[in-house]
Amino acid sequence: MRWTAPPLVCREAVELVSDFLEGSLPRRERRRLERHLAACDACDAYLEQMRAVIAASGRVTADDLDPDVLEGLVTLFHQYQQES
Amino acid sequence: MEDAELLDRLLGGDETAFTELVRRYHSTLVRVARYYVGTEVLAEDVAQDTWVAVVRGLERFERRSSFKTWLLRICANRARTTAVREHRTIPADPSPAVATVASRRFDEGGMWVDPPVPFTESVEFRSDSGALVTAVRAAISSLGEPQRSVVTLRDVEGLSSDDVASLLGLSVGNVRVILHRGRARVRDIVESSTKGNEQ
């Protein structure tokens, strides 16, 4: 008879969510998590929170560049062009 | 405009192409450098040296990797050299197994007693998705290393886990563990801020 892993509890499920979203969970673990999520609204909400955090991270824009830094780099660029 | 097109223009001596690339990537360079070196000032120096090296070496860039990858590798190599010179210890690899959600939120059987609520249902984020971005940005800034660099490079900059691992000198497995903990911490901080506002 094939050994089946016991169902996950919530405390275990939350530790798998990031790897699940990365697509890096082994197939058996992924299925265990999917079974748990299908039956657990709270862990499904946790997954949604994590998805929202990752999506919002992707919308964080780079810090505005200090104009002095940019000016200094453009000066270096011109110096190099004159040398070469 | 794609990086490749900007590179073509840069090779022709176009200054605006250079400033556009600097605008796109300078803060990422500083982030990578800061992981290795001790201060923001040193990280800024490493990033600026990287641009000089890029302009000097541009004609030798064979485009077998993306410009972004090439640029970040130059920066990481320079930052490592600087870190060795200043005898700096790089942030340690993760310690094994720590719970990322407070144990008081679960009962003895490991089920939620204080379950999370989707951010889309919280008052401050429901009507203003920009507020969530602001909260996430602040939470990422408050992370310690190596979580801050890993989360920034993977989730903010969108680099692959393989690229993050190679730039920060970590194994892909460790990147996954650090990313998991960093994301969980960001989620926790953002969630706490919504609960604080409800009271």
C-alpha cells in the first residue's frame, strides 16, 4: 500500500506558501498544500496576503536618483569619451 | 526602450542613453553593493565605479547574458573585493527552522485561532492600492540582512532566484529560505499596521 503523508495543519501550511508561489515545492508537498488550501479559508487568506505583498513589491519603484550623483556620473562619462 | 537599444546608442556615444541606464539601475547597484560593504557611502562608491567599468568595458560586452545581469555581476565582484579589503563579514546564512507566524496565533493542534484577513478586505487598502505599496516598501526597508537584499532583488527588481543566489554568493536553497522568511516578515509588518489602525 502506498504511504500517504498526513494532512497539513495551518502552522505547517504557512511555511510552504512562499515556495508554493515560487513553483519550487516538490509535487507531493504541493498537492498536500493544495488539499489544505481548498479546505481552509484562513490559509487561503494567508496565501492571498502573500500574493498581494509580492505584487505590491513589484510596484515599488527605485529610489529617486540624487541629481548630484547623476551629474557626477555624466561628467565621468564625458571624461571617458574625451580620453578614448 | 529596451536595454539593448540603449546599449547601441551608448556605444555611439549617446549621453541620454547613459543617463537612462543610470536611472534604471543605479539604486539596484547600490542595493547589491550595500549587501557586501559596511556603509551607504562605500556602496555608492562601488556603484559609481561600476558605471565607469561598464563604460570602459562596453565594447567587450558580448551580450551572451542580459545587460542587467552583466552590470550587476560587475557590481557584485567589485563589492566583494571592497568587502575583503575592509575585512567585512558578509551576513550569515539562515539558521535552521524558525516559525514565521507567531505561535500564539495557532491552537495546540496547529490550527488558526487568530486567522488572517485578505488585505483587499482591510479598510486602508481596499480603496487605495498605493497604500499597500507604501506599506510594503517601508516593511522591506526595515528588514535586516540578508532578507532585505534577497526580497529587494527577487520581488522588487524581479531577478530570478538563480541570479539573486549568484549575485549574493548564496546557494539557491538558501535564497528560497531567506526569501520565505523575508516575505513572511513583510506580510506580518503590513498586517500589524492594519490591526494597529483598527484599534
